[in-house]
Amino acid sequence: WPAALFLTAVYLTSTGWNLGGQAIENPDEPRYACAARDMVLGRSDWLVPRFNGEPRLVKPILIYWLMAGCAKLTMPLGLSMATAFRLPSLLFGLLAVLSVFGMGRRLWNGRVGLFAGLMLTTTYYFHEISREIVIDPILTGLLVFAWYCFVVAVQGLPRESARTPVLPLLGFYLAL
């Protein structure tokens, strides 16, 4: 637990610092933010996100639900909508960091897991994308968590059955 708490503190300090001070500016952020804002304010329904009155069906609706849900939960606490819209990316980035830590710890040892988590936390692109209003950190967090669950499941199998089906499956997946 101490290593996981340390990683969480490092990640939230480095990536979450001044999260609300960042302007919504890249080409995709306003599209996501306006659609989620309309959901929060009741200008559109929660089933079909809209941007400038037009349905925005380009991305899965999960990101809009997460953003609008965070805004509904945190606005009474005094957080701005822009900060609330960035929270899902930040939290799923944390999920990715902790999943990488867990995989390193399970496959090798706690030190490897800690260094792997720190490396991911301090990677520039991961740091930057985890602060933006885009779907990438959400997908990354879910994918890395799925890999962590895969490792946990494989380690739970008996030794003789764990060797045979897993390696060809892993090789096939990596070949894709």
C-alpha cells in the first residue's frame, strides 16, 4: 500500500496540479465540453450528445456521461465546469498508473512495479493527455486495467493450464 499511495500522490501532484487553470483550447476539447455542458444544464438529453444543436455521434457516449457526472457532483463543491470536465481523464490516467504498478508487482516485484508506475507518470505525452478533455486517457486506463485483470486471472490458474493457452493467445494479440 505505501508504494501505491506514493504513486497516487506523485501522479495527482504532477498531473493534477492547476488542472482548472488550463484553458479549453485544443480543437477537440470544446466539442466534448460543450456537449457535456449542455447535458449538465439540461439543454440536451443524456442519450444523444449535441454540439451546436447537431448530434455528436463521433465518439462513444461514455466520455460525455463521465464529464457531465463529474460536473454534477463537483459543481456544488465549488469546482468550475472546466475542471470537472478534466477529472475523468485525470482519474482514468491514475487507473492506468496503478494498473501498471500492479502488473509490475505481480509479474516481477514491488520495486519493478513502482518504477514502472513512476515511468508512466513522468512520461510527457501521458502527462499531457491525462490533463485534456479527450477520450484517450479513458480508453488507456480501461485497456491497461483489462491487462492487469488478465495477469491476475492467469496467475490464478494452475501451473500446467497457465502455460499452454496463454502464451499463444498473448503472441497472437501482440502480432495484431
